[in-house]
Amino acid sequence: MPKLKGTKAELSKEVRRILNKHRIDLTMLDYSYGGSSVRLSGGLWKNDGTEFSVEALTYLINDLYPFGTLYTDLINWDLNGGTIRIIHSHNDNDGEN
């Protein structure tokens, strides 16, 4: 993994740029960059409220790879251990009262 150059603030801003590039709703997601890792927690949805596909998340993970290890604590996706698995969908409660 290549060593990125820049201050922590500059690299954190670059992580945010990547999240925006992938149209992630940052009102639902908390993120941080610290030295050699990126942490994502909360909900991972697109700006328009729709779900991501596994393919789209693969591209996101690839874009974040140069920043180091990705740690996640997400309510709707499991991205740990090299797998991408949906945990909860917006549509899970459709039709229920």
C-alpha cells in the first residue's frame, strides 16, 4: 500500500472528497481518518436515500484502500473481513404496520 503524503487534515479532506464522489449521504455517516486507517460508522446510503450495490461498494473500498485499513461499524452493511454483506435495507419494513 503506497504511503500517502499530506497532513492529517488534508488526507481527511481527501477521504471526504471520495465519499462525496460516491454520492454518500454524509448526514447518515460518520467518518474519520487517522494515520493509517479510515473509520466509517452509521448508515451507508446514497444522497438520494437509495441503497448501494455490492459493485458500487467495491469501487468505494478500492478508492479508500490507499488510506490504510478500513474499519466499519455500519447499521446497514458489513464491510469487514473482505466481505460485503447487507445487514439492513430501507425496504425491510415495507408493508408492515
